[in-house]
Amino acid sequence: MTSRTSTSPESAVALREVLAFDDTAALRAVLVPAGLDVEVRGVAVGDEGGAQSLDGCLVLVIGAPAASAAAAGPVREAAGRGASGVVLRDTQGEATAPEVLAAAEESGIALLTRAEWADWADTAALLRSALACARAGLDEGAPDGTAGGAESLTTLASAVAEYTGGSITIEDTRFRVLAHSATGPEADGLRRSTILGGRVPRWRVAELRRSGMLRVLWTSRDVIHRAGDADGPERLIIAVRSGPEVLGSIWVAADGRALSPHAADALRRAAEAAAPLLVRQRLRESGAARHRELALRGLLHGGGDARTHAWSLGLSPDAACAVVLVERDGSAPAVGDRTLDVLALHASSYRPSVQVLRDGDRLLALLPLGAGEERDALGLARELATLAPSLPGGVPVLAGAGPVAGSALRVRDSCEEAALIVRVLRERALRQGGAGAARFADAAAVGASLDVVRMLDAVRPVWEAGGGRVHEMVRTDRASGGELVRTLAAYLDASGDVVRAAARLVVHPNTLRYRLRRVRERFGLDLDDPDTRLLITLAVRLNG
């Protein structure tokens, strides 16, 4: 289904203005047969929708990426319905398919791609904000000029200050100062501390909340007036909105002089002009965060160009690094997600250069290391594993410290080994029943178990393709609850000591002997044969 932003014929905007609005490099013009002055009138989301006209729209093709020949069809369809351009998803490292380029060239339609780190919701918001901002610049109906031609929040703040006669701050919903006008010598202490601190002081936010001022601000659609008092000068405030969503606010303070009689009208116009600029600010921040996450994920898991990822994270490709990987203990309840969130904050504060990624039920921390810091990864793993169960509602975790990679380009190796270490810790905890099991380790601490895990991974395809009595025993026993497999695991771990194995299973030694006899008699397996014991050992380890 296609949804469209309707626009009037008079509100066309040149494609070059739309692209100029994007300072995050989320969009890239791949091919523009009609030139960058092609007119854009709206944004359509989706590549389906029957015969509805897409006259002058940029169509977001959600399906096939630019690298797929299948995207050529939606490109031709959009052109046939009057679209001025299409936006396809870019895939890093893959060129646009020749069939897609040919379709755009023959149809005369502009072909754009969105960066892999961006998402469709933000791309649509970016394009709509670009159109709104460009139209505001074309609007000649503002007698005070505050809504027209503002290319940045700083420019807008200066213009609003001139037309209101006050001092301006433009803030987001977290009360961070995004822009402000010049501060004169008459500015009150609150304005000075807000600007110097880059955000409204916490005590002031708490005061606004207690007084009900914040509730009024976020629910009002008009200018709010606060009379001057002993605590500060007269102020005008307005929320900046994009439809029903509040993006931030503009504050006007009468510092040392009276506000203009037309200040409220100027502030209303300023709020309209600020909306697309605040959207761009938000997209810039969210885009930067996603870009960083994509680069970190690529570096850790080996996707894309490692050198580019390293530079994107502010790392020298030659920097030595190690990875710490944390997973919730499998026996812990699912509420552990909050534990990982808190541990992520703790890892980020370990040192400023640490890069942290939440990856599903895992937490990964990348530590750049200098001379003499080789053991810091194990130190962080110890801190996280120790901290987790002490948190309110916290659950135990397992933390593995990967080896030091000689360069950021080899971080994937450290990440993979950290994952193997956690796997060894988990298997040991299961075999020991969790009592006294280690919660953190590096490669030296798990010793030969690391090589055993690697060999088990290598032999798994051979086991799965095989057959015979051991396979039959495992299949049959697992279908009935796995009692014999657990018994064999304890028996082999105890090196054939029946009494020790029985104690681990909390059964009588005669019960364990009976189970071993069943293995011999029912499946014809000779536990005294070395090859049979080796195959059973592998089977037990491979089948948990």
C-alpha cells in the first residue's frame, strides 16, 4: 500500500535543495537523467498502490535493494505513474545493478539510494523535512521574515532575537541547548548557566516539572507567557511540533529590555521554521548512532571494509584491541535484558575509548589497548561478571575476554575467541551444576577446553552425517528425556569412577551401574572399548 504526502502544484522544490538539506550523507544521487533541478512535490512510501498518481513524488522502494536487478521493475512503475525519483536501499560494497541503472536512464527518473545505516522511517522524515524547510524559504508571506530562509538553528535563533527583542535558546526535549542568540551583559544567571552547561540545569527542570510548567508546555500549541519576577525576567515559550510530536521548544527572555509587541507572532512563525531543522538535528544524531553501530558491528563480525569501520569509530587501523563478550547465564530468567543494559553503561565508563554494542542477548565491548594494558580486557570481564548479580533485579552473566588483536583490522578474531570462551564457561557450569563455576575467563584460564570446542565444531558435520549404534542410542535416549546421555556424560567426566559420577547425578551408585548396563545390553555398546568410548564422548559433548 502506498501512502503519500499531498502537496499543491505551487510547492515544488528542486531535487538539489532536497539533497542539500541532508548533511548526514544518508542519501546519495546515483543517476539523475533530468538534472538536479527536477521538481519534487512530495514523498510516497511503498512500491505498490494501483493507479494512484505519484506526480512529482520521491518514491521510497522498500523491497529490493539497489544491487538487485529486481528493483528495475519498481523504478519503471514509479516513472510510469509520474514520480520524479525513487529511493532504493544501498548495500555496502555492492554496486547498483546495471538493470536498475538502465531502467532509470530510459525512464528519465532520478535514482537515489539511502545509506545502509539509515532506516526508512528516518529517510521519509528527512525528505519531508527537506521539503518543508525549502518551502519555508520560498514563503514570502512572513512580514517579520522569521520563517523564511533559516538554514540552521543558530541562524534562526539570531533572527528570532532580532524580531522579538529578547534572548533566545532553542532546546530539544531533553533540555539540551541546540542553538542560542548572543548573550548580552544583562542576561540573568539562569540563561548564562544554561548556555555554558549546554543544557537546562537539573534543578530548573525539576522546578518546571513541579510547577506544572512542563505539562503545559508539552500540551499547548500556542505561546506561553511567564511574567518576570524576582527569579528572572519575562519569558515567552513555545513548543516546536511536527504534527502531534513535540520536537523541542524555543524560549525568549527579556534580558534588560521589553519584548516587542509582535514577539508572540514572531515566535509562532519561528516554531514553524524550527520544526524541519529540529527533525534534521534528531536525524543527524540518530543517524550518527546507527552509523557507529553499523561500523562497530562490521568490525566485530567481519562485515564490510574493516579499515573504513575503524576510521568511522575513531580508531587507527593499527591500534591493538581486545573484545569482551558478555552473555546472560542460560539458567537465569529473561529479565536479564535490563542487567545487560546496566552493564553496557558500566563498560562505557570503563574508559572513554571503549566501544559498546548490544547484540541481541549479548553485550560486546571493544577495548583499544596501549602498552602494558594487555590484561585490561580480563579486568573488565571480571568487573562485569562480578557486578551483574549485585544489581537490583540483576542476574548472573558469563564474560569472556578475547585475546589482544594486533590491529583493529583483526578484532573479529578476538570477538570469535571471546564467544568460544563464554561457551566453555557455560558448558563447565552445566557439568558442575553451577556450583563454584567460573563466571569470567580469558584464553589462558580455560586452557585446552578452547581447542576442544574448536575440534567439536569441526567434527560436528561428520557426526551429523554418520550413523550406527552410538547414533541410535543418542536419538532414542534424547526422545525419552536424555537420562542415559546425562549418565554417560557424568561417568566419562569422572574418568569411569562410578561413585563420583553417581554423586554428581545425586543417585545411588547401583542406579548408575544399572543405567550403564542398559547401554551395553540395549544398544550393544562396549564401554571398555577405547574407540567406542571416544565416539560416545564426542556424541555426549555434541549433544549437550
